Amino acid sequence: MSLANKVTGPVIMGGVALIGAWSAAQTDWSLPAPFTDGASQDALQDAFDARVVIRDWSITAWGIALWLVFGQTSPGAVPGIEGWLFSDEEFLAQPGFETRLESAIARILSVQEQLASQDTPLVIALLPDKARIMADKLRSPRAPVVEARYDYVLTALRRSGIEVLDLRPVLAGAREDAPVYLKTDTHWTPHGARAVAEALAPQIIALTEASTTFVTEATFAEMREGDLMRYLPLGARAADFGFPPEPVEGFATAGGAAGGLGLFGDPPPAGVLVGTSYSADPLWHFDGWLKQATGVDFLNQAEQGGGPFPPMDVLLNAQGADSLAVVVWDVPERYLAQ
């Protein structure tokens, strides 16, 4: 670390502390029953935030100081090397890890049984952690129980009769051609999504009789600041510290006409995609890659922010779910012990 950085960090930290102290002095601390319940805590936080001067600057200054002095982010991210960031959810091995993992496996088996009772086949995309595929970008190894998670889940599901593809070699091979994960984001790239879709295609095709032709074309490109940068708010100086926005190419897939689940006279789609933001965010284009690779017209019912189970619960409770040719479910492994 340069002498300038050694000096800059403490100066910024001192400035942030002075701003915080001044803002605290201006805050009305006489709110009823402070710190006794969630509502009063939220009210107190709002009161303090309202008094914070040059708030955006202080957040950025704190992010810079945290990185310069400690080489760390705020809780929520784990820094790797060469500008890589990882979600701390991929590292957590808290008490009860094994119990939660067993519970998640049981839920997956229950979903498979319910869909099987409706003659609807299930294809699971068991998505390995970014930290697993990009292990060479970590500063230090993960806990053994976390490292063993993917094999444990894969083996448990296969022993229960569920055909689950090991996607680790798929993504490891694809990264030799282009990035499969974004450096500062929790998610994969469109290239990673395409590799997984094409790997799952033979299993999906074997379960369906669909033969629609889909064509995918590149339609735009954008620079994206990864979602993990919220834990390292460097502001306009992010690129100076090795965390620039990353280029992402956007795609559109044409052909077919996926409708609803047969409600209100809509024709049911041949398949449904459920899961997490890996599928829900149109930027990754996972549903489009699945359509192109399989010829199956998928309706995307994935949801962002809640993990893999809530959108599957919605599907299982929906009318017409028993009319589907196939359900594809993206299940990131990091959700299976939370």
C-alpha cells in the first residue's frame, strides 16, 4: 500500500466519524421507547438518516476507507483477488448447517413427488456457487462443510431417483471461452446461462415432444455495476480501485408464444421455468437459451430475491400446473443451508 493510501484512509475515516458525530448531535433521541422494538429502531434510524450531512459522500468515503485501510467490504460480500467479489452467503457455515441442508433436500424431494403425481416431470438446475467455480479467485479456502455441500446434495437427490446433472464441469469448461460469472455480481453471465441451458437440453428434450424453432440474437450491450458493490460503495472512484462496471451483452429470442397456465382461455405453455434471479433477470437470458436449445416454449415464472422455494410453491398451487410437459427449476446451492 502506498504512503498516500496509508494517509488517505485514516483521514477519510476521521472525516466520516466527525460527520457521524455532528449528525448524531442533531438527531432527536427522545423518540418513545428507543431500541425496544423494530418500529422504534426504524424510526430512530430514519431520524438519524435525515440529519446526516452530505450522506452520499460519507457513504462513499467510508467505502473507500474500509477498502484502503482494511482491504475489506461491509458484511454481505467477501473480497477475492483481482477485483473479484463474492456473496458471503457462499461462505456461511453457521450452527445448524447440516439440519437446514437436510430440510432443503426434503423440500426438493417433496416438490418432485407432487409434480410426479401430476405427471409433470421436473428438471433441476443445481447451480454451483460462484466461489466454487471461481475458487482460484478466492483469498482463502471455504469451510470444508461448505465445500462438501454440492456433492452432498447431488448424491442425495440421485439416490432418491432424481436425475440431476452435475453443472460444475459445465461451467468450469465454459469459463475457458468467456466469463461465466460477473466479477462484482452474485450472478452468472449470459454465457454461463447459455452453457447450462445447452447442457440441460438433452434431458429436457427427452421428456417432451416440443419442436418449436427459436432464434436468439444479440440486441444490446450495457455496462453493469455488480450488485455486490453495494457492500463496497466506492462511487465514481470504483474503477480507480479495480472495480469498474462490467460489459454485458443482451439477447432476445424469437419464436413460440408462451401464455399463462391455461387460465382465462390462454393456451398453456409446454414448460415453465421457476427459480431465482438467475432465471428471473432477463439480462442473463436463461429462459431464451432454454427455448433455443430445446425447442420448448417456456413460461418464465422465476422470482428475484426470495430463493428457489417460494416461486415453486406458487406454481404447485396454480391451476393448470398438471398440464405442463416439463418444469425446469433453478436451485443455487447457496440457498440450501440458509
